[in-house]
Amino acid sequence: MAYELYYWPSIQGRGEFVRLALEEAGAEYIDVARGQGRSGQGVGAMLALMDGGDVAHPPFAPPFLKDGDLIIGQTANILLYLGARLGLAPADEADRLWAHQLQLTVTDFIKEIHDTHHPIASGLYYEDQQEEAKRYATEFLRERAPKYLGYFERVIERNDGKHLAGETVTYPDLSLFQVIEGLRFAFPQAMERIEPDYPKAAALAAAVAKRPRIAAYLASPRRIPFNQQGIFRRYKELDEA
Amino acid sequence: MAYELYYWPSIQGRGEFVRLALEEAGAEYIDVARGQGRSGQGVGAMLALMDGGDVAHPPFAPPFLKDGDLIIGQTANILLYLGARLGLAPADEADRLWAHQLQLTVTDFIKEIHDTHHPIASGLYYEDQQEEAKRYATEFLRERAPKYLGYFERVIERNDGKHLAGETVTYPDLSLFQVIEGLRFAFPQAMERIEPDYPKAAALAAAVAKRPRIAAYLASPRRIPFNQQGIFRRYKELDEA
């Protein structure tokens, strides 16, 4: 039975980290909220599972995955579940915890990236927190982005020089690719300065992009383009000069 | 062999969520960074594991746990590992993922709580982002705290009315207790308004506080008091009038 992914239909967002794992594995899945309401899909089907009074384990927010009767929320938790099943996680328990730990650090990074344009409240418009966003983004590009990228660079170095965990692709590698792609979209100028310091992370991202199934996915209509509603947004005033 | 917990010695912080699980289980553990340097403990021992070039799996930040040769970082990941071993997690895989999903939602909540006093950058002083903090805290108390607490209330209602997952205490229950205690410390006025709407969450917190090992821990010097360096800080100007 196909996996059912539930996520907002018009953005990559946090759902993209799950999509990349499903695509790399060639797994059968339905991107439910992008389907038609008349087929029982669409955003309505997603909200019904979130708000339905008969859902025993309601997710706090999308994305969530349905596998038969099981509903799993929280991006990193979905990847913990899928990683083992899709052959995208290390084999033994200690190494799986390590891969999950890396994914949780990606999660923290993503939240900080999101907050570059929404530092005050996710419920307010960007325009209503633009001044705070400028200040946040300046600090983020100076301190935080290099700190996170430097961390992942070090992890790759201490591993095999090419992957984050083990000697094959695991789901945190796919997520790091997405983060680097997203940063290049959102902060092209700053990334020109920052990226050369982290050649192994950049090489990892390039290698992921070239994997046959990922390359096919990126060229397909299933890949939603980066846009101004997602986590990664290009606001010229937030980038470096 | 005793577990070794590594966390900043002068705050509850994220380490407290791990301490509460270890204490509830009566597990033997060493709070390493609170020990003496001359015994090979203290903050130096913690930093050595974080920055040491020979650590294969370096954590991004404290807390981390050492169990024999295994080093595990990220609070929720530590609890995923310990929960099963300490009898504080559900027995089957689906329910364990659910408990972990709840913990990851607690993690998101904690980050937003932290950002009430540090909305621009964790590396800047509160005084240098006080205006932004006021705006952030206003939105947080109006929208986000009720949203998270309402979510956990609903989860308890759909479970047994007393716990988040299953019919015994699991590690997310301990964490929800800590969050509610922390919010009461940081925002006493706002919590007077907010808390009555979430009676089951409040009752869960009260029940956790009365558990014999937790009560003994809270009364012991092992429990660091809430203070102005942790996640939960009392700044009168950020609370409601």
C-alpha cells in the first residue's frame, strides 16, 4: 500500500524532507493534499485528520505520514520511521540514533532559517516584522549559518568525507542537500561568501542532486519550486550586500 | 555503569528534561559538568567531548548523554533512547513513535518559549533585544502558548484523561510538567489567565510533582532553581499586566 504524505500543497516546506526520502527510495506515495477534493484528497482531507475528533493521535502540524492505520507526525520522526523501511538509515541502533540526532540538528537549523523572515510570530505577515527580520537575518548569516554548516562539515570529515553517517546515502544527507539548496535560493549573496568554507558539505549536496532518482524528481512537476511562501524565501533586503 | 549526563551546570535548561526521566526511574547517573575538574568532571570535561577532534559523533550542543562508549545528543533523542531503558516509554513501536512525536512537539514549544526573551539572537544579551522580546512575548502568550497547551489538553482527553500516552507515566508527561512549571515561573500573570482553560494538563503536572521520586528530587539540591539564565526567565515587562 502506498504511503500517504500530508503537507501544504503549494510549498516545499518541511514536507520536502520527507518527499526527498520517498523519492530517493523510489517508494510509492500519494501527496494527498495536492490531490483533488473529489477524489477524497486535497487540503480538506489533511485538515480532517488534524482536527477530526476521532483521531486518537492527532498531529500538531503538517507534515504527517499515514502508513495503513498509523499516523506519524513531526518531520524527523517520520524520517526515523521511514529511514529504516526505505534503506536510508544505518543498520544498527547506535548509528540510527546518530542519524536521527543529525536530523534533529537539521530541524533546529530549519527553524532558525524560517525565523529569518518571521522572527516575531509565524502568524504575522513578513511586512509587519521586516525590521526585526533584518536584524535576525544579519545575526543568522554572521553567526548561525556558519556554525551549523561548520558542524556538518566536521561531521562529514570525521565520517568518510562524503556522507554524514556511514558510507552510503542516509536521510540526513538528503536533508542537508535541501538546506543548502534553500540557503542558496534565499541568500545567494551571503552563500557566495559562506559556502566556500564548507567544501565537503557543498560536495555532498552536489552528489545528492546527481543521484538518478533525485535528479529525475527535481526535474519533474512533483518538485514544487522554491517560492515566497515556504521556509526559504528570497528577500533581497535580508541578504548580504 | 552510571549514565553520564552532560549539561551546563548552572541552569535547568534542556538538560532538565533528561534529569527528570533519570530521577523518575531512580537511575544511577552523574551530572558531569556539575562535578569537580579535579575529578575529571566539570564544564571542561563536557567541552572536551564536544570539541575533541577524536570524537566520532560530536554533539552540536548540550545536553548529551554518555552510556558506556555511546554518546547521544539532542534532548528528544536522549529521551527516545532512555525511555525504553527506564520503563518510561510505551512498549510497542507505534506507541513509542507517538511518545517521541509528543516530545518533539514539546521541543518546538520550548524553543518558542526560549525565544520570548531572545527573539533576535541567542548570542546577544536580552537587554539588546528587549523591544523585540516584548513584541514576541505578546504574540506568544496570545497565540502560541494556548495553541500548544490546547493541543496537549486534547491529547490527554483522547487518551485516558490523565496521561499523554498510555495509562502510565511516560517521559513526555515529565516534560509537560516541566514546561508548565516553567511557564508559571516566567509568566505568572499570563498563566493565571491561560491555565484554567487546560485543567487536564494542569492536573497532569500536579500528579507528576507528587510522584515520590520526583517530589524527592524537586526538594533536593540536585534540582537547580529556576533562574534568569535558563529557558524560562521572569522578566516582568514580558508578562501580561
